Amino acid sequence: MKAKILLLPGDGIGPEIVSSARRVLECVADKFKHEFVFSEALIGGAAIDAAGHPLPEETVKAAHAADAVLLGAVGGPKWDSAPVRPEAALLAMRKELGLYANIRPAKLFPALRGASSLKDEIVERGIDLVTVRELTGGIYFGERGYRTGATGREAYDTESYSEIEIERVARIAYELAETRRKKVCLVDKANVLTSSKLWRKVVSDIAEDYPSVQLDMMYVDNAAMQLALAPSQFDVLLTSNLFGDILSDLTAAIVGSIGVMPSASLGATSVGMYEAIHGSAPALAGLDKADPIGTILSAAMMLRLSFDLGAEANAVECAVEGALDDGLGTADIGGTLGTRAITDEIIRRI
């Protein structure tokens, strides 16, 4: 097959980890006889420096013309006082591509059991879950502002969801569960929030379309506790933008390192965006110390979800796990290799 992949290296360690993922994808293309056509565009702080805005129109056009987008990372202290911060590019890109669902797997590799924050008796039960987070609605996109009230200055942020916003991300969660252990847990705060009550209604209404999937519901405070006490009970977690933002980072702690966690953002168009969940780590930039595994596994998600190349995705994932099983990795997971060296080892195993 032939596919057009837009690379957005961004800031900090972004160029290094995207370069690693590109090398892996080039290896896959060579081994499995595909043609991946790569292009690059500016985003984040690098785009501010070159074009005066974190998401130039040229980047948006390039994203719409691609079959998939692979993102490095954006941001850094250099742009803390910029009129528009680099991170604004992420929200804008999600809006431009209609990316309303973030899929974030959290799988504990056997070789990283010692890096988990959890006790051995919890870890040995296994951790393999996915958070499906609504990405373009809720409190992050609701009405907000400041005002002066009877008691002084006030600030407000509004949590608002429509039925269609909930249904479309819920269907992604159900469909994903059908390919896994067939369990969806809706995480909300329906005992307090009216918006969560609508989530429960909509998610329950469409459950009959997925008879093989078991639906459970859990308040977000209890879900956080259960992730620390018994994460093996979860398969697919479905939740709103705010709760998903928090819980998906919690899952990083229980699987050992944020550096090995991939993600995919999917939505209304055929163009998905793939990225590791960590930040730009400017202190590590250019030092050959960044962990590329999260971005490499994000590229594997791209192969599976955007291009329907399951065997190729499996080859990458098995190569990563093989390298970890052999005790190889970067410093964040207790290894001694640099960015390029661990990438070499993964490529050698594909």
C-alpha cells in the first residue's frame, strides 16, 4: 500500500523521537513492501519562531492532505510569554481534523514490572487497559471568564456536552472493547454533575447495539482508587475530556513510565493523529537521551488504526517488547541506551 504521513516534530525532544519513529516505519515499509511518503511541517514553538503562530495555515493544509499525522511534542519555557502558547496548536489541530476521541493504551510490559508504582501482588495480575477520552468538548471548550461578584473576583468554566458528542466517542469505546475483553467502564460524576447524568443516559441507550460488551459505570473518584488498587479489572475506560486527561496520566504511573505510552486521536475525518503522551522535555533535547518507545508505539497504532496493517503493527510491538525483555532501554526505564541505540535495537528485531 501507499500512504502519506505528515511528521510534526515540534519542540524539545520532538525531532529526535519522530526521527526514531520514521526510521521504524521505513523499516516496516521495506520489510512488508509498502510505500510511505513522508513530509514535515512546523508546529508549536518551532512554528512560533519561524512563522509567528504555533499552527501555521501551511501545517493545517498539509495535515488535511495526509493519510495520518505523527506528532512529536510541543512547548517549552522559551515560549512561556508568547502571545499564543505552543500548546494551543494541539487544541487547534484537533478541531481542524475533527479529532474527538483520544485512545490511550496502558499496558504493563513484563520487563517493566519493577518500574510500576504498584505493589508486586497487584502488578502480577497484569495491567492491559485503554482509556477512551472525549477530546473536543466539556469544560476545556465551554464558556469561561472572569466577573466581579458580591464577594470579589470570580472565575468560571462551563462543563457542557451534547448527545452527539457523547454518542460518537462512546461508539468508539464499544467498538474497541469488541476487539479486546468486551468490557466498557464509563467513568463519570453522575452523583453531582448533570452533564455526567447525560453521559450515563446516552451510553446506556446505545449499549443494546453492542450486546457482547459488558457496560459498567463508576464515579471518577472511585475509578482513581481502583486504578491504584486493582487495575486488572479494567478493559476500556470511557470518560469525558477532563476526567480522561487526569486518569490517563495516572495509568502512566502504574505501567512504569510515561515514556513508553502511545496514543491515537481519531474523529470525523479519515486523518488520525498519533503521539506519545509525554511532553517536550527541553532539558533532554539534543542529548540522545529521550525515550522514543512511546512515539514508536504510536506509529504502530497508526499502522493498525489508520492503515489496517495489523501484522505490521504487531511486528513493531513485538520488537519493542523483545528489546525490553532483553533488558534494553533508555534511562527513564532503567536502561543505559540512548535514543538512537534503542531505536537500532527495535529495528533489528522487526
